[in-house]
Amino acid sequence: MPLLATVEAENSPAILSGVLLSLVVIYLASKIGEEVSKRLDFPPVLGSLIAGVIVGVSALNLIVFPEGGISADDSNLMTILQWFNHLSPAALTYVFESQSEVISVLAEIGVIILLFEIGLESNLQQLKEVGIQATVVACVGVAVPFAAGTGGLMAIFHVPAIPAIFAGAALTATSIGITSKVLSELGQLKSKEGQIIVGAAVIDDVLGIIVLAVVASLAKTGEIDVFNVVYLILGATAFLLGSILLGGLFNKTFTKIVENLETRGSVIIPAFIFAFFMAFIGNAIHLEAILGAFAAGLVLDETDASNELDELIRPIADILVPIFFVTVGARADLRVLNPAVPENRAGLLIAVFLIVVAILGKIVTGWAVFGQPGINRWAIGVGMIPRGEVGLVFAGIGSASGVLSKPLEVSIIIMVILTTFLAPPFLRVAFGDSGHPPTDEEDVSVKMGESQSAS
């Protein structure tokens, strides 16, 4: 132990250097990617993801992680670090593993803050008012792609149950930010179709987080136990609903605490204490930390300080959330889908299968609407297609858990990218691209979506 302590002490400056250099690469890549994506009229979050792919194991090998046989020698960032520190091979491996662990933890905190922010932006009143039509559309949009994706992967491609369930779950998400932005541009946000799409997307987020909590917990145990699955589903639902119901009591307490604090951070620090405590509870009862963070956001959205919280959390999210998205892209090895390599072709077929299920599984939601003669069912179905940031959360959690094979992980990321790219032009076609500018009311209503998309 004394020898180990000496080794750790000697290499601490090099570890810090590695973390700092990694953050420089991550932030530079994220910002360039976001700016390019924004100028091409795509969601900035996709720019971060693709930038991560470029700096990761698929291309530049700057941000790589010690998994799947990757060593310090494969990291170009470690090569740069070696020029300055002249480390021994053993020390370089230790530094590589340590700095990778720090970046992974920062990415985990980033996704917790992302889900806290999404919870803050998911208005509970809107959830209560969307009506049965949006609820039915959301349930169909979760059940159909999940069942088709999971069943197809197991029956056609012989994927084991746990990875198949995880991939099927990744197909359930819908990005409210991307869809609401396009609807606003088309002046359709307040149409019947627009209201159903946005309401269903909000409910999809809630259902998706519950599904993610369940499948992530299954991934930890590595086996499917019927009683455990029932416990996880009921536990996640009860935890989320219980948090919301008790939120009314907590809101008054939170407001009083905030009013009595006189130092800096009087709003944001108590909010983060609550969010991290809820994340801890979610993790401690074998659900998922992100479920607790999402529940905390839903609860605090009902407080008098919610508007101030929305503003305060954005710069913090701007610092930590890009780490999550870039590392998701960095871990994705697109080379495993190179069709020139014969053994990669099965993975490529899986990617095509997931994309087809992702699109068709959401289009059918338009035909779940009832009692609405003349409604544009194509538009509703197409509006539910983009996975966006929520789909990337699934990919990131699956990657971190180690439950997904490389081809399956990359297939999910490609599915997220393509559905997000395809949805805006398809939605314009489905609505006939009416193209009139949004009204003031629509412009206000889309702020939530734009904020979420920009994160």
C-alpha cells in the first residue's frame, strides 16, 4: 500500500494534466460541432455527438476509454501527455485509466444534470391537459417500437435478451425539442396535430425515463427475473408519482428555505442538493440516478423559483452536458459497421433493422388517434420520429453499463442520428410546408423545446 500511495502521488499531476487536456478537446470539439450543426439547421446536440465520433475511437483517438482492448498506447492524447511528463509504461497506463475514470464520472454527472433540466422544462400542467389522445399516441409510440425492436433482435439476429431489451427501449424515445421547433416554424404548434404531437412527446419522455430505469437495472443484474421486472416497473412508477405528489408539500419548504438564505447560490445550491439527493435515492433503491434527477426537476418546476432555476441551470448544463454527449460519440466505433469487412455485415443489418423499426414504429402512432375525422395522421406519426437527446441518453447509459456490443451500440447511435436528421424535412412534407411564421403564442410555447434541443 505505501508503494501504491507513492505511485499515485507521483502521477497525480499527470492525471490532472490528462483530465484538463481531455476537457480542452471535448469542449473544443463540442462547440465546433454545435456551431456547424446550428448553421446547417440541425439540432446542436447532434453536432456534439458527431464531434465526439471524430475525436473518439472512430477517427482521431484523442478521447478513448480503456474498454474493448483499448490501451494507453492507442490514445493520441496520452502520446501528447508523454512528451511533457516522460512516464514509464506502467505509469502511463495508470494515468490513462485514472483520467478516463474522471471523464466518465463527469459525463455521468452531466447526464444527471441533463435529466434534471428536462424535468424542469416538462410542465406538469401540460402533462395533465394534453388529454387522452396524446396519452394513447404516446403509449403506442412506446409499446410498438419496443416490442418490434426487442422481438426482432432476438428472433432474427439472435441477440441475447438483455441487450435486445436495451436496444428496444432506446427506440421508444421522442425528442420534444426538435419536433416543437419545426412545428413552430410551420405555424402548426397550436394545431390539433401539433398539440397531440407535443403532448405525446412529453408523456413519451416520462415513460421513456421509467423504461430506461428498468432496463438499466436489468443490465446491472444481468438476468431477467419476472418478479424483479415487476418490482422495477412498479418501483419506478411509484417513485416518480410519489415524488410528484409529495412535491406540493416540499415546494413550500423549498420556497421558505430560498427566501431565508442571504448568500450567493441561494436558489441553485438548494436545488442541486435536492436533485442529487433524489438521484442518490433512485440509485440506492436499485432504479437509476437519472430517474431521481428527472423527478426532482418535475417537482421544482412547480415552485415559485422555477423560472429563475431555468436560467441558473443553463450555464451549469452548458459546462457538463457536452461532456456526456461527446463521450457517447467518442465511445462509438463506427469501424465495426464497415461493410468491406465480412464479419461487420451482420452489425450493418442490425443498424438498418433498427432504423426501419424506429421510423415505422412511430409512424403507426398517427393511426392510434380516434374520434378526429380529417386529422393529418401522417404528420402525427412523422412528428414522433426524432429521438434526439433522449435517445442519446439511452445509448450513453447502455455504453457505460457494458451491456451493449459494439455493433449494437453503434447501431443505436446511427438510428438516433438518422431519425433526428430525417424528421424535420419529413414533417415539412407531411404538413405541406405551410411555412407561415409562428405567432407570439407559439413562439413562447416552443421555448421549452428549443432550450432542450440546444442542451
